[in-house]
Amino acid sequence: MGFEVDAGGFYGEYGGAYIPEMLYPNIRELEENYMKIVQSDSFQSKFRLLLRDYAGRPTPLFRAERLSAHFGTQIFLKREDLNHTGAHKINNTIGQILMAGQLNKKRIIAETGAGQHGVATATVCALTGMECIIYMGALDMERQAPNVKKMLMLGAEVRPVHSGNKTLKDATNEAIRDWINHPVDTHYIIGSVVGPHPYPDMVTRFQSVISEEIRIQLMEKTGRDYPDYLVACVGGGSNAAGAYYHYLENEGVKLISAEAAGLGVDSGFTAATSLLGRPGIIHGSRTLLMQDADGQIEEPYSISAGLDYPGVGPLHAWLAESGRATVFAITDDEALQAAMLCTRKEGIIPALETAHALAALEKISPGAEDVVVVNLSGRGDKDMETYIEKLEI
């Protein structure tokens, strides 16, 4: 069963480009050029150099001895939290800002939920001298105030979004509206493996450096280049797509996706898209989508701003439906407990998004000799106010 995107931009029955007519030239321009640009020697040279000297790659693969003892297995943490800006998001924004330059774009827009993609976008815009406008839900701006200040310090304009439940979905809506109104000079840096083709494939390719490094690092540490279990959190799913990419066709690797159950899958306050969603179209692609009987999008909820999305990337919809990935829904409380466990056992405070992946370790039953890799997608600096409040620190 193939997991690469097909010529029409589909993974199985999910994907495609369902876009308004005004955006057709933009998407067509990207589709016709992105692979030629990405595969060129000049692009790869610049991309790899910035990943190394600016972002700080390769990120370490850390053997977590005390977590391993706790779970009775061999746990390795892929330290994406050690990237410049504190998460995996910088991999994609470096790739896309170079792409925008090749396409002669002068203005950058982006959406952000937890703020990490917004910070990473503002960072590369400062690096290259590009105008930068970030759309962010008003609720997320309250929850992630330190990241908002970082974006402003980096020179970005942050536009609050007050529609819907004032989170990631609504920020994405506004960014798309902006792009429709500025189709010629603007590039939209989408932060996850969502949106119309070619974005899901393009972002996956930029993030695939994660699994590329895991293969090399595991070989050095264990004598083989693949784990038995590979665990990542999934909102839109870019960190997971990057961690999974080089293992998609290796069925010896069990792919474990952790989604946000919020207050519980059946509580009405959740973002467990793969478990509750039905096929539908959101933000330009066909995917699994939380919706009511009339097809209206249901508002998602998660303690984690980065997982607070009613859809999922089309690759992840296909991985879940095909059975290639096993999806666990992690509640707010389970994520908080996992964050504390990681902090106390390993001295690493994870992002709330990452804490959902760590909580999935409680759901699987690896053997003592199994190798488990958890993609530690981001660090917890941005979530300290929530941790302080919820854990009563």
C-alpha cells in the first residue's frame, strides 16, 4: 500500500486541492515549481546549510534512561525541542522562505495556534528581510502570550482573529482570505501538513529531515536504522509526518499517533479527529473532519493550542483509515501527567503538544528489547503558565 502523494495530490481518498478560483494561479505556480526547486542542488545546499548553522541540526537522539526504566523498554527522544525557536516548525519555515524567494514573493503570511509556527515564520522573515503578517486566534493569543511578544519583537504584525472559537481553524480562515486578496506578491507559509496540494507533500518533505536523522542516529546507537515504535503527536501533523516519512513503507515500524481528546472523546470538548471525524473538506483538502450531521464544522477543544484543530492532515487521515498508524486519544489530564513524568524523570519540560505523545507510552505495550522513539516536537517554555495553573506548581 503506497503512502506517497499521487499526481492529483491524494493519499488514498484524502487530499487534493479544493480552492476558490482566485487562488488557482497561486496553487498552480507552487505545484508546477516546488519539486523542481526543492530537488535542485542550489536549493538543497542553502536549505541544509541553514538547517545546520541556523536551526542547529542535527538534533540529538537521546536515550531516556529513567523513562526507559519506568516503562520497561528502550526509549529514545528525538530532541526537536532543541531547534532554534524551540520546535520542529523551523525546518518547514526555512524551506518555505527559500521557496518564496525563488518565486519572487515579497510578502509572507502565516497562521499559528500554539505560536511556534508564528515565531518560526517571523524568525525566517527577519532573517531574509521579508514582510511578515501572522494570523492568530484571540484565545490562542491569550494562552500563548510569550510567543506573541516574540513575534512582535521579530518584526511581524500579529493580527488577532475573533471569529469562531478564536483558535487555529479561524486563524487559518483569515490567512486564506488574505491570500485571496493578495495573490501576486504573497506566499502563504502553511505550518502543517494541511491545506491544498502541494502543501501537505511539501511540508512533509521539509520535515522529513527528522526521520532522515533518526535512521542515522539509531544505526549508531542500536546497530539498526529503525525503531519498533515511533510515537508523535498529531494536530495537523507536521512533526509526525516528518518523523514517519522514511518509515512509511516499513511495516516493521509501528506508527503511533497521539491526538487530543481534550476533556474526553465523548465529552463534546475534544479534538480527536481521527476517531470522531468523517470525510469532509477544510482549508482546501479532503480529509477527516469533525462535523455535525449537517456537515457543519464542530469546534475543537484541547488544552494544547497546537492540537486544537477540527481536521487532520490528509496523510494522517489515510494512515489512520488504512491501519498503518494506530491513533490514541489523549486527555488533557493524561498529557499533564505525562509532562510532569518527563520533567521529573529526564529534566526535560515538553510542550503540551509533545506531552500528548509522551502520554501514549502508557497506551502501548513494548517489550524490554523494543526500541521506542518519541518525537519530542517542542519545548514547554510557551506552556509554563498553563502548567503552573493546572499542576498548581
